[in-house]
Amino acid sequence: MVEFRKKSVQDIDLAGKTVLIRVDYNVPMKNGVIEEDMRISASLSTIRYVLDQGARKVVLISHLGRPDGAYVPEMSLAPCAQRLGELLPDKVVRFSDMIYGDDARAAVDALPDGGVILMENLRFVPDEEANSEAFAKNIIDATGAEVFVQDGFAVIHRAHASTDAIARLLPSAAGFLVEKEVTSLETAMKDPKRPLLVIVGGAKVSDKQPLIDKFIEIADKIVVGGKIAADGYLSSSPNVYVAEDFAEDGNGTKLDIGPVSTKKIVEMIKEAHTIVWNGTMGMVEDERFAKASFAIAQAMGESNEMTIVGGGDTAGFVEKVLKTNGELTFSLISTGGGASLELLSGKQLPGLEVLQDK
Ligand code: 3PG
């Protein structure tokens, strides 16, 4: 594993402090009901660690959806606070419908020591996405935060007030989730156990081309599948394998890669020592076109080598597969869609760069 170059939550003094943790609770939600809570459970180890170190209070901040700076009731984080309470039954977990100002201050003051409070959706205020320093100061002032921990891996590719401005105002460090995601993904890029196989799928070639470009020099083999391949992706590079057969619907639309390609990819997975997968192979919402993705998930989950699933749709698909086959294991199922793709494509992540170096 490559070394983590930023300060970790383990490197800072937390005892007696009010600790502000940026989490990413941007979870799929329908009519106020959380459909999948992977990002909430992924935040627990840092929260528990901070409290175990004797922190006085934990204040959590997050966004949900894209409300564009306006209050949208369906995008309230209140259901996430409730779910967090269920996941931390031994802690007092509260919700504050204000992010700063007197009411927010009163809510944090009323929280008993050792408790956790989640503030309302940051993106209800336009200042969040504007990376406003004044907004960051207001949050610090209302919550009494003395230390900042960045654990919202899925949002660290954004330079917002809660990922950038705030980290400049307080002693700042990375939480366990950020550290695990960054070191796993960077290891695959910089120091992979070879052969390194990268499997790329998904719908938009413009999204995935930077990833292919980055790995063309690094990977021993790159597989291109999904709609990108169905649309006729071409590569002259000898280490790129583009899916060669497809499963079609009744109208001749290619909606999954076919059995010949799937078999070859599964063989490649068996031979690889590091496997990175980003992008499903077909229209996985329809079981008939999820076969290749399922076979890949299964082969990776059965492998004892380093297996990394890039976030977004691919992670969601693998989480579903895990519900029916709990025996499969992965080294990392990334919680970050855009963030993992940007990191793997070699871009700098503002919310990571701003954290203090070791
Ligand atoms: C995500 O789901 O990728 C993150 O929460 C970031 O959300 P955003 O793309 O709306 O900034």
C-alpha cells in the first residue's frame, strides 16, 4: 500500500474537543425513505474513533442532492440522522435543522457530551457551493468546532465551503474512510501487484476516456465494455481489449456485452493480482442485461487479490449482488462516484489537497 501523505484523524489530539466531521450522506432517497445506506455505515468507524478518543461532541455536516441553494424539504438530512441513530444505538444522535446562527448554536449546546449531531443539508445555502469563507466561519462559530475531519470521500473532488474553506480555518485531518479510499486507489495506480487489470464500462465515453488514458501506460490489460464498447469504441493499443459480442433486445439494441467477451474477462480476472472495475457492462436495472456485470462481480468477489470497485452505479450494483451472495469479498467498494473516477484519472482532489500534510 502507498503511504497516506495527509494528516490522519489518528495524528491529532481530540480529547475534550468539539470535532466537526464532513461526511457524505448523499444517499439515494425516495419520499423520505433511504434506499441504500452504504455511505452512512461507511462513516461509523471515524465517528466512533473520535468519541472513543474522548472528544466532547461530534458535529456532522453533509449535503444531499443538488437543491441549488434553496430549501427543498425532500432533500432534508433528517432521515439520515434517524438512520445514524439506529446504527449508533449506544450514542445520543440528534439533528439540527439549522446549519449556523443562534438556533444551530442552541442545538449543539443542548447536545450532551459524547453525543453526535447532524446539521441540515449544507446545499440549502448557496454559500456552500460558492466556497464561502464567511459561511465556513459561521458554521465553526455556531458549532464551536475546534478540529475538522474530512471523511466525505465522495465529495472531496469539490471545492466547496465544507471541503475547502473550512479546512483552511481549523486544524484539519482525514478520517478513516478518506484514508482507506485514497490509499487503495493510489496503490492501484502507483504500486499495483501485477498483472493489473482495469475494467471500464458505463455509458459515456467522455466520462471514461480520461481513466483509459491514465491507465494505458500503467495497466497490463484494459477491458472496455458497456455502452462505450457497444457504440463501437476503438483502440489501437495492444493492451486494450474491447468487448466483441453483445446481448441485444428485440429491436437489436445492444444492452449488455455477450458471453464470449464475458468469459474472456472472467479469465483475465482470475489471472490478475490487482483488478479495478469502473462502469457496469450493461443495463443492469434489467436482470436480462446484468449477466456480464454479475459474472464480473462474482469473479472479482471470489478473487483473493486486490479488488477495487469504483463508485457510483458500479458500487451500487455490487452492493446489490452482495445482498444475495454475502460470501463475495472486495478490497474496496468505493463510496465515491465522481471522486474515485477523478482520482483514478490522475486529477487532484481539492478536498484532499487542502488537508494538512503529515
Ligand atoms: C456524489 O454522489 O457523487 C457526491 O455526493 C457528490 O455529489 P455532487 O456530484 O452533487 O457534487
